[in-house]
Amino acid sequence: MQVMAGTPTGTLAPLSSGSLLRGEVDARGPRWLPAVLVFGSIGAVAYADFIVKSISLGYLYTLPLGISAMFLRSQISYGLIAVCVFLHDLFGPPYPSPEARITHNLTALAGFTFVVYVIQRYVKQRELLDKAVRKQRDQLLQDVELAAQVQRMFLPIRRPSIAGLEIAGTMKPARGVGGDYYDYMPVNEHTIQIVIADVAGKGVPAALLMSATAAAVQLEVSEKRNMLEVVNCLNNGIHSVSDGDRYVTLLLADIDALSRSLRYVNCGHNPALLFQARTGDVVRMNSSCFPVGMFDSVTCEINRADLAAGDILVLYTDGITEAENSQREEFGMERLSAVIRRDSSLSAESLMNNIFQSAEDFCQEVGFNDDATLLIVKCNFDGA
């Protein structure tokens, strides 16, 4: 005979309260509580059955038996049926004849068994449904994580090295995957093209369209097309698959560190902010055309601006400016501009982190409810 380790020979291992419970019962809370509730309620019903002799209270045993069917093991629940029948036979009102006593006990046994069976069947079905839901949820989370990994593949891995330009960018999705996109693509040793985009909507559908947009932008830019051609190609491609139901706001810009100039096209995106070091002003660079994919054709124009040493270009999505606090106030353009002016002497990386931190502090009780993306270019011409 084998002896369990740690149990002295000739003694039985104590029956733990956990062994009374069904294996699927959630372990939260005291594990002994269901057993105490069942046995305590059986005792209470038996006492009432003993006190009241005028009427039969056998039906009250269905309460503790129903609780046992939900929480205790099946064998214990069916065993308690016999206990309840015995207690009712012992404490219940007297029977007129032995035949009536047998009939009454058999009827109680059948009724209690039916109640326990039905409740256990229902609980089992609920547990199977919960398992299926949890399995589907886990599979969905795995799919979302895979989609997030694919999405991160389209984001820039390293920052380009352009003399006179300091660049920093990051995206924080609100739901694991998001509809924001940013990138910076060197054109030559002194020119870089930057892009920031925001797909209408959130979650997986927006992430899928974002990935397609990112792939199309990288493909079109690699073909050495100018910005207007890139915008037209993107508009035609997105509109053909979405029929205007889904669209993308996009800002595409060329920065030439040699000529110290900026050329950009804003397709319905939030206006970029240009901090001018000479005056300390923050200038809004507004939209010039409709979002891509909204209509079958777009008419845009290229806007231009001069840059100087110390100037800072800030591109962002509305997840930053529309972040709300508990009073439903938005972070807004004014707060964003104030942070840019206050921290304009910092590096692009530090300025980006401070903007995010300021927005997070502002909505800390609520959190971001949309994807938040920042792309910052600081002009360090002549080592400024």
C-alpha cells in the first residue's frame, strides 16, 4: 500500500474545504464559505421543521440543496439529498400510515433530485459558455497583439541623420492597435520627408487601414513622386476600397536643411505648429485640402515656410489635443502651444516626452481615449 508523503501511517488526510467545492468554482473569497452556508441552511431548515409541527416544511430544503448544486461537488450535492430527506422524515409532522410515510419520502427524494439535477445542468452549461468566451477572448487578444506587431513594423525603427535637424517621434495607441501613423524618410543628405496620419475610427479596423496607408505612403515616396502626386495616389487607392466611408487625415512635409525651408501638404489633419525662435510665437499651419479617401478626387496645394535656427515643427494627432480631464475639458491647442514655448530650449526628445507627460497629467483621471502621436523636428542650424 502506498502512503502519501507527509501523512503519517494509519491516519487519514484531513478533508479540506477546497475539496468540497466544484473544480470550476472561482477561488476568490473564503473557500469554506459555500460549505458553511449550505450546512448552516440545512440546519436552520431542520430546526424550523422541528419547531413547526402543523404543516410540512420539506420544500424549504430546496434552498440549501440549490446552493450545494451551484458550489459543491456533484457527489456531495446528491448525498445531501438523502440527508435532507432523512431530516425531514425525522423532524417533520407525523404520517397517518407507513405507506404515506414511504410515499412522501419518495416524492421528496424525486423532487430534491430533480432540483439538484436542473441546477447543476444549468451551471454546467454556463461554465462551458464561460470557457468558450474566455477562449475566444484569448484568441482575440493574441490576434490583436499580432496586429500590433505588424503595425509597429511600419513605424520608423531609427531616426535619420540629417545635419541641422533633430527628430523625435512616437505613437501611443489607445487600444493596443491604433489608426495613427508617422514616418520620416530621408530624400538626400540634407532633405527629409515626414508624414503623420490619422485614420477615422479606432481599434482593429482603423489599424488595418493605417497599415495599408503606411505601405502605400512608403511605396509612393520610394517612387520619387512629388507630394501632390503622392496625395492623389493615396486618395484614389483609399477611396476605391472605402467608398468614402473611411478616410485618412494626413500631413506630408519636406524639410530642406540646406535651404532652411519647409514645404507641406495638409489633408484635413490637425494644423502643425511651428515655434519661431526669433519671436517666440507658435504659428498654426492650417489645412489646405480634404482628407484623403473622402472623395474620388482631391485638389491640394503645396504650402511653404522658411525655417531658422531654433525653430521647432510639431506634428500631432487629435489624441493629444482632445485628451479630456474629469470635467470634460480638452487639453487643447493653447496648452500644447504653452508647453512648446516653455520647453523650446530642450532637445526634440525631451520636448516630446514633456508634451506627453503634460497631456497625461491633464487627463490622468480619465486617460487617453484616442491614439496619441507626436512628431517633432527641431532646427539646429549652425549648431543652434
